[in-house]
Amino acid sequence: HPVPIGHEQTISQPYIVAYMTELLRPRAGMRVLEVGTGSGYQAAVLAETGAEVYSVEIVEALARRAATAITKAGYPSIKLRSGDGYFGWEEAGPFDAVIVTAAAQSIPPPLIQQLHEDGRLIIPVGPPLGTQYLVLVTKEDGKASTRRLIPVRFVPFTRREKP
């Protein structure tokens, strides 16, 4: 089951972490964007595959704690920053894969734009208190196609409020 990590966030149950990772088909040398670092666990799993991981966390306290844990665990292939993941990490893209670990109402267009040709994006989509589904996005010939997979329950995708 999901485990609370503070700041109204959770780490997904291990089955979901494994399933989402498998859907990305990570391998050595891939560039992967993770939106929602949380504790850093999913980023570490991706790094273990040999992927170069770029992770964005909106909650600054979680980003700091994850950065400490990632450094202590010895994962130099993980780059982490605090920010609004809706916009991805444009200067580091394009990415071979993108994984989002919070439920969005819809798929953020910047994440699709930063997805490399033949790339894969996995994201939970749906309302915070309603039915959510994992959605697999693939990009071929510059066009994104989506496939709805299994029902899930994730914390809501949050955004920074504009000043």
C-alpha cells in the first residue's frame, strides 16, 4: 500500500513502482524525466537500470530530503531540482521516457513536447477523488498516442500558484 512521506504525499506501493518502471522499458544510457521525486525511491529504481534520471519535485522540503538521500545512497546519475513539474525540465530534454508520480487531470503538453521520438510517458490521469487510470503515451512520427491501462489511486498533481 502507499506509505505517507509527509507534506500530504505518499510513496507508491512497490507493485505500482515496478509496473510503471516496466512500462517505461528503462535501460542503460536512457534519459528519463521523473515528475514527483517524493522520497527519491522511484528515481533510485530507475537509476539502478543505468538510466540518467532528471527528477522534479514541487515540495521543496521533499526535494531537499530526497537530494540528501540520493547523495547518501550514491546515485550520481540522478539530477534533482525543486520546481513545477508541469513544465518538465526543458533544458535537459528531450527524454527517452517520462514518468509522473501524481494524478493529473490531463496530460501536461510540455511533457509530451519534451518526449523524444519513440519515447514513452506513463502518467496517472483522473480527478483527485474519482477514478484515475495509468495512461501510457507513446510518441511516433511526432504524434502522441495514448492507451489507458489500469485503475489507480495517486495523490493529486500539484502546481505552483502564479504570483
